[in-house]
Amino acid sequence: MIELDFVGPTFVNFREQVFPEGSTHGFRGVDLKSFRFRQGGQDGELLAAVIGHEQFRDDYAGGGVAPDGTRHGPYWLRSVSPDGYQPLSCNVATQTLRRWACQHGDLPNSLGDVLGAIVNTCGWAWSWRRVDPLDRLPAGARSG
């Protein structure tokens, strides 16, 4: 298995931003967890290492990372696997993030700049992946 070193988190809380009239923060945020690893290995091996890392055990319900946790967000860890992540281009990844971020209206310029910096930080990635849509996950994948 690929060995990962957790570098640290970057959390962007939308509630800390002043949104233009007609737009809202929608109680959202972006949580980016950065890892360092040696080059080599396949995407599936790297995804398995991320899924197996204790930093992936965050239910995002306020308790933080639980080293012995059984969930990632609303998903049971037993239902998450590298096969559930589909490849996509950097352009599609950027468009997906932008569409999600703007779902409650226009973003403040400062927040748009921060999200742009996150995408630029990740721009060196040799591949991009996203988890399958919820309707394609196996029954019982969600914990709630």
C-alpha cells in the first residue's frame, strides 16, 4: 500500500464571507486535506491509501476526525472504494466545483479567488476523480 503523510487541512467556510444581495452561503464549506506521498503507484492504489487514512474518517457532523470512525461524511466506509471514483478532466472538475459553489447565487469575489487558488493548487495533479453520484452507490451506502 502507498504510504501517505498528512500535510494538513485547508477549510474555507462560506459563512465567513459577505455574499451579494440575493445570494447566500447555504451553510457550506470546502475541506481540502493535503497528503504527501512518494511517486509511483496507480490511481487505485493512491485512492485506497486515502480511503484507508484516518483523516478520511471524518463524518463532517462536528466531531472532526475519528481514527476509529466508520464514516466519511454521510457514507459508511465499508461502501467506499477506489472503484466508486470516476475519472474526469481538470476542466470538468473546475466546472463541477464552480457549479456547486454557485448553487445559491453569485459568489463574493474574495471567495471566488480562494476557490480559484484551491483549483490552482490541485492543478499539478496527474488525474482527477469524483465519487459516483448518490443514485449509483450501493443500497445502504448512506448512514442517514
